[in-house]
Amino acid sequence: MDYQLLLLTIAVSFILAVIAAPLFIPLLRRMKFGQQVRDDGPQSHLKKAGTPTMGGIVIIVAFTLSYLKFSVVNSDFYVLLVATLGYGLIGFLDDYIKIVFKRSLGLTPRQKLFGQLLVGAVLCALLISAGHNTAISIPGTSISFDWTGWFYYPFIIIMMMAITNAVNFTDGLDGLLSGVSAIALAAFAVVAMQATSIAAGVCAAAMIGAVLGFLVFNAYPAKVFMGDTGSFGIGGAIGAIAIVTKSELLFLVIGGVFVVEMLSVVIQVVSFKTRGKRIFKMSPIHHHFELSGWSEWRVVISFWAVSLVLAGLGLYISKGL
């Protein structure tokens, strides 16, 4: 795969996001699409109330235009596009309901579950029609097991639900998800090059450029938040890249920050419901560090650093070294 194509894709997507954001932010502000802040969260976040959200539209637009321009059109192309836009649409509907209808929870859990199952089912249909390899390999080894039949596809649906929600949980601090996702996507771009999947490589590159362009306006102090529109779209892209490059389990390493963020929520909920006690001061875990006295920027930089280490470890493992 031509790495120059990926660099060009990143550059174009970045420029599109940098151009689009200043156009969308005033529009979101005029439409009063402002962020709602939890009263029980860190007090420093109260000043963020009213900051324009749904900025993930910028990410989706920049990604889509650059991806359509530079990607080859094959079976992988459709899987990646449907995953990104499909889950991004779920996030958009969630954001829209929260803001326009003043419903703090947005889509109901049942509605969100139905949407995720529907998009997951469409992805499985595309994979089946493409004759997708259903074997699961353990990264860094020659061990693999083939879930022949229908066992693989429920796994894919659950995997995509887990990844999109894990990525969504990570979106809580200025620039946190933008930086962590850019690093994870960079690692998956390398994986795509190794797997010679041009569509996956261009998808990763298009999303890297989009989130880095968005980061210009989302870094502390953020001028705009991506909302679920962005986080679900990013999660859909990352999950689909892992699937088409046959690196499903490698996500557990490269996306380790996302995994920990989700586990912190699960552990917190289970502990409180079974023992009546909280393990963390607040979940997801990035808020725990904030309430422990860390500055927001320190938490973000630390998580970026951890993500960088995990991305490097994932690539090291992927080569079987």
C-alpha cells in the first residue's frame, strides 16, 4: 500500500475539518445546541455548560468526503462506510433528542440497543455477502479458531456494540477522545498496510485527519464538543477496521484505553448495585483522576501517553515478535 496515499488522505481530511469547524460552531451556538453538564460531576465542568456540542458532524463530514475521494470501492469499502455512518447516525439522533427535546438521556436504552443491533446486522450481511473470513486469530501467535457458521456474527455485533460504547465513554474531557482515537487509528492504519487493505488504511487515515482537525477546536479549553455523533462514528470506524483487517482481538491492546474506560463503568455499576459501594470516585475512570486532584490537561496528556504506549505494544504484538 502506498503510504503517500494515506498521508494525502490525512492532510485533506484535516484541512476539511479545520475549514468546516469555524462554520459549524457559530451555527451550533445560534441553534443553542449547547452541552448539558452533570451536577454530580467535577465542579470545574460546570463552566462548560452551553459550549456547542454535536461538533462530531464536522468529523463525519470531513471523514466522508476524504474517504469517498481516496478509497478504492470494494466489499471492505462498504463495511467501513456503513459502520462509521451507521453508528454516527445513532449518535446524531441521541444528541438531537437530548438538545432539541431537552431529554437528558437522549435515545432510550431500548432505542439505542435496537439501532446498534440494526447497524450490526447490516454489517454482518455485508460481511457474509463478501465471504468474510470468520477465523479469529490470537495476536502475536499462530493460534486461531474458526467460528464457522453463525457464531462469528453475533460476536461481531457484540464487539461493535462494546467498541462504540467504550469509545463513547472516553469522550469526557477536552481533547481526550480526539487524541486517544487518533493514536489508535494510526496504529490500525499500520495494521491495514500490513494486511494490504487499502480501504481500511484510507478509512483510518480519513478519520485521523478528521479528529486531528477537530482537535484544533476541541483541545483545552474546548470551543466545541463532538457529542455522541462523533464518538459513535469514531467507534464504528475503529471497530470496522479491526474486523476487515482480521485484528479483532488486537483492539484489546491498541484500544486499551477504551477498554479500561468501559471496564471502570461496569465495575462501578456492579459494585454499587451489589455492595452499595463505589470503587472509583466517579466513572468513567478519567473523572476519578480529576476528582483525585489531577488537572484536566494532566489527565488528557497522561491518557494520550498510555494510548501511545499501547499502540506501540499492539503493533509489536501484531508482528508476532
